[in-house]
Amino acid sequence: MNCRAPSRASSCVDSYAESVSEGEIEEQRERLLDGWDHVAAGWGRQADRTQSVASPISEWMIDHAQPTPGETVLELAAGPGDTGFMAAHRISPGGTLICSDATNGMLAVARERAQEQGVDNVEFKQLQLEWIDMPTASVDVALCRWGVMLTLDPSAALRECRRVLKPGGRFALAVWDQPERNPWATVMQRTLVELGHAQPPAPGGPGMFALAAPGQLQRMLEEAGFFDVEVEPVAITRRYASVVDWLGETRDLSEQFGEVWAKLPDAQRQEVRERVSLAAQPYVTETGEVILPGSSLAALAHA
Ligand SMILES: C[S@@+](CC[C@H](N)C(=O)[O-])C[C@H]1O[C@@H](n2cnc3c(N)ncnc32)[C@H](O)[C@@H]1O
């Protein structure tokens, strides 16, 4: 796998990757990918729940990209792989799904899920979004749910997605919408910051909300050479049996949260629980369930 940093000339001038030194960026990239590898087992444990919450987003992506029998579909940053597996059924007979992720841990989870779901027209490949080690113009459809905004250079990642698509190819992706539309994520992150257990995310750096600003995704896709770009918010609902259940899911899915939690003594964990319970009050039902809204931006772009 080619893991070298992109040349400065190929990076977008206003990218975060341009604002820090090459050495720092490499260290940060390695840390980020190690972090994803570390939470792969947790993503595996939560995969059924994640997919039941996120299926409206996957459905939007597949319905808009319209994979057809015989086509080649590439899923990037696939994690447990469920969006690609939905497409795999549509390209049969004759089509191939390439399920890819930067980390071995996530690919292991995806392999297991493909087997469980009986998906047999799939190949697995370790690929990084910013250097997709695939020939130019080799796939009909590219899919990427919740991946591009996590890269250090999303402009480079989008250019790579366009490069591997055949002329007329379709790219369907999703990133998270603005933080205020996703309290299921921000409450936990804010609690850690307020209690002094974590730093706020670096401005302009990679993270859940890095591409959430109005118009940003559309602009970046067009700058990467895509045309007929369509971006639409897709609502989701996250339901938890209790605040404890919500905390448990967050520990599984968020490397930052899990790492902080593992080091906290009991008294400080209790403080986190109390803060989160307080912030959760508007979302708690009479039965004690916690029901939180969320929103992703789904997009379709043509190469
Ligand atoms: C938020 S998870 C989303 C997983 C899956 N797409 C889903 O929607 O459930 C992000 C995934 O992106 C992968 N990832 C992070 N940075 C990446 C990069 N630079 N290139 C490729 N994959 C990356 C992680 O390993 C992880 O599997």
C-alpha cells in the first residue's frame, strides 16, 4: 500500500494538511489510523445497531448511485461494509464489489459480516482514501459513508475518488451535518471537553463535522472535478435504552471517548455519567429511553 504523503503541489492550498509540517501530518495520520484499527472490534460489536440507524443514508446513496448488474462498485472507508453489501446485491450477476478500508481491523470485521450476510461477489482491499491504489477509470460506482471528513486532506481524497471512476461513473457519499443537528455525538464530546478530559477538535482538522458547513461539500466535489452534484440532508434517529447504553455505544465507536474513559477513576466516570444525564434530559422519554436526532449530508456526484 502506498502510504506516502501527497506532494505539496497536489494538495489543496486551503487544506488543513497544508497548515502543518509534513512530519507532523505523517504522525497524525498514523495516530488516526491506529485509532480506527483500535476501535474496529467495537464497530463490529455495534455494526447491527449502526446499520439499523444508518440504513436511510445507505439507501439514499444506493438509490441515487443506481448500481446495476455487471458493474464494479468500490466502497471506501467501508468499516463493517454494510453500504457496499447493499450494493453487492444490485450488481449481481456479474458485478464485483471492492470493499476497502485503511485498517486491517475494519477489513476483518467486514469480511466476517460479508460471510454472515452471504455476500460472495466481494473482494477486500486495504486502501487509503487519499491514495487509492487502483487504476484510473476502473470503477463504475464509488461509495463512502462517513469517511472523507476523517482524512487529513479531504480535497485529495475527493480527487482520488474521481480519478478511479470511469467517465460517467457515480460517487455517492455521506458526511455528518452540522454539530447542532447531531446532539447524539456532540453531548459526549462536549462533556469530556467541559470536564477537562479532552481538547476541543482542532479548527479545520479532520473530524466528524469537518465538511458540515453549508455549501462546503458541494464546492469541494465540484473543485475535485465532479459535475451534477446533489447534496441533501438525511435524518436519522438514535435510540438508546438508557444513558448507560448510550455511553456504552460511544465507548465502542469513539476512540477518543473510549481511551479517556478507560483511564478515568470511578468518581470521574460518575461525574461524566451525571453530566451526560443532565444534558440528555430533553431527549429522555417516560420509559427512560433516550431518543436523539441526527443528520447526515448525503451526496451524489458524477465523474
Ligand atoms: C466513521 S467509520 C465509518 C465506517 C463505515 N463507512 C460506516 O458508515 O459504518 C470511518 C471508517 O473510515 C476508515 N478510515 C479512516 N481514515 C481513512 C482513510 N484515510 N482512508 C481510508 N479509510 C479510512 C476507518 O478505518 C473507519 O472504518
